[in-house]
Amino acid sequence: MTRHRSEAISAPLSAPQRHRVLELVQRRFGIRDSDYGASRIDAAVKLVLPTTEYPDVTQLLASVTDESTPRWLFELVQFLTVGETYFFRDPAQIAALRDAILPEAIARRGIERRLRVWSAGCSTGEEVYTLAILLLQRNLGADWDISLVGTDVNRESLRVAREGRYPAWSFRSTPDTVRDRYFEPGTGGWRLTEDVRHMARFSWMNLGADDLMAPVTDADLVVCRNVTIYFDDVATQRLYRTLISALAPGGWLMLGPSDPLPTDTRNLERVEVAETILWRRLTVATPERPRSVPTITPRRTMPRLVRPTPSGNELDAGLLALEAGSPGSALEWLRRATFRQPDNALAQFALARAYAALGDQQRALAAFAHTRRLLDAFGADDLVPGSDSLAVGTLRQTVAGFVDQLAA
Ligand SMILES: C[S@@+](CC[C@H](N)C(=O)[O-])C[C@H]1O[C@@H](n2cnc3c(N)ncnc32)[C@H](O)[C@@H]1O
């Protein structure tokens, strides 16, 4: 068996197998077929195959179904992403954040004294900690409630981010004074001081999934830089919709300078700050009617769009209605979804959000508590059942954020 396996993995992939793997990566993670991916695919499969129960690439590929993404594909994608990042990346964008965006957000939140920031595709954490340092430099009082969340699909990058230890190369754009103030020298580089490390938390998330759910709501700033340059158009615009939906009215979206632009700008204003382009969520949003669920109004009888099987359609319709700002319609769909699938944590979570959006705090808290109970059986790194993008730990943190918000 061992000999068989080693023979199987020493042979290069056939052209159709290579094509199939790249196609799967694109479909499940949004990452489009690139020279970079193609050049690494054989080596990546070679590393991942022995960690699975499959003896060869043919059987590995046969394990993929339409319904689920097998674990090996999550492992494999980590070898195909580009994790290039460093502190204080892009001086114009950093100047815009330091001199305009963060001061504006701090002034706007002056009464609540809270800020929410999401770095989507944070790699090894330099971007998140840059934001933490920029905030520390503003000397906000200890009574500020600051939430800085970094998400990435690469678990090894997230491990490095949590550890907060960096080589000299990460500081190529960082003034020595800043490095000396916020880092302690150690073996092989510098480690962030504990106060900076504690400001940030990191979660696994697949930004290319079609059921993507933001890990924060009411965010003041969402940063997604140098991620969608590797995505196909559909995944890029789908991701942008989720990023925008996470923003508070007046909240800011910062993309990388070479990233594609959002095409649906109905709820967005384009703002130029210090030679950098940003997007800002309008304070009065234009209601958006999703085309895929034209009959969002609840009916007594089952609408034709919904298959009479306990599929995810009611949940999808509920989520779309929530996103479109119709919590009343969402509630109807989500009640049906949770009735049909009482153990579905995603449906329970969405139901809680619909109650929260309708101002029914008691029912919202009960549904959030039920979501937590449904997640109890899983580890933080497991995927939420029925989702290809959301880790259990991320959903737990998101629920905690909502509960805190309701309590406030
Ligand atoms: C070039 S780095 C950008 C890091 C940082 N935002 C910056 O600009 O310095 C791109 C990051 O996106 C992540 N990424 C790529 N595809 C992803 C996906 N489908 N879901 C989540 N993260 C993804 C990669 O793992 C990588 O860490």
C-alpha cells in the first residue's frame, strides 16, 4: 500500500487532472486559474494526497461532490494562494487611513466609543496589526471598545498572525521608531507587544464561497486589499456585496490599488482621500431587490421557486431578504427553514438576526443562545455544517458580537 501510494504521488498530474483541480479551486474559492496556481498544483497535490485516505489522484478527485468540499481541498488551496504582505503597506493608503479615515470613524463613534474593523484576506496579520498601531497612535481611552478581526483561508498564515512574530522583511515599510515602540526583539525577528496582539483576533474564512457571511456587522472599516486580483469576476463582485453589507452607514471600504472595482455601487459613494480611492456606504441606502428571489414576499402556499424538499432554498431566500434589508420577509422564510432543519445553526443564526433587525430583542437573544448550543458539538476550526466558508469559531465570535450589541 505504501509503495503504491508513493508511486501514485510521484507521477505528475495528467493535464485533465490538473485542469479539474484548478477548476475546483476556482469554483469553491473564487481563485481563478493562474500561471502561479498552475505552476504549484502538482507539488500541492503531492503534499496533500498522503494526508488523505485516497491512494491516488483519480480517487482523490472522485471524492468531490456537488454538495460538499472535502477537507483536502481546504488544505490544498493554502498552497495556491499568494500571501505577500507587510506592515504599513502602500504609503498613500496608510496616509489616508491615518489622516482621514480613522479620525473620521473615531469622531463618528465618539458617543458609543466603539469601532469595528474587518481585514478580509489578512494573510499573516501585518495589515490588521498596522491598523491596531494606527489606532494606538491616536491614544483612545481604555473605555473604547475596539474590535479588529482578520480573516483568511490559509490556516498557517492565521497561526503566524496569532503568534505575532515577524522577520525583518515584514518591516520594509515601517519606520524604526514604530518598530521599536510596538515590537520586542527576539530570535529571528520581532514580536508584537502583548497590548497590540490582544487588540486583534483572527478567524478562518473562505472569501470565495457563495454562501459567504460577514464576521462583523455595522463595521466602520472593511479592508480587503490585494485579494480579489486573484479572484474571478463573479467571486469578486459576490465578495464585494458581502463586504459592503458588513458596513455601517457611513462606514468605509478600502480595496487594494490594483483590485477590480465594485460594479454595484448603488449603496456606495466613491471618495478620493490623499490620492487613494475609497468607497463609503451611503447613510441612506437604496433598497436592493435581489433578482434571484423575485417573490420574496411570504406566501401561505409554497412558492414555485421553493422545491418541496427540505433543501436550503428557504434559508437562501431568508438570507437574501436579510441582506436586501427586508427582515420581515426574511423572518417568514427563516421560520420555515428552522422548522424544517431544527439543527441547522446557520438558519438559527439568521433567524436571530432577523429578530434583531425587527427589534425583537428577547427572541433574538433566545435564537442566538440556541445557535451557540447547536455549535457546542463542534471544534472552532470545523466548518459550520452546510457552509463551505464559515468556521465554527468565526460564527461563535460573530454571535458574541451580536449579543454584545443587543446588550448595549
Ligand atoms: C496578497 S495577500 C494580501 C494580504 C493583505 N491584505 C495585504 O494587502 O497586505 C492575499 C491573501 O488573500 C488570501 N486569500 C486568497 N483567497 C482567499 C479566499 N478564497 N478566502 C480567504 N482568503 C483568501 C490569501 O490566503 C492571502 O493571505
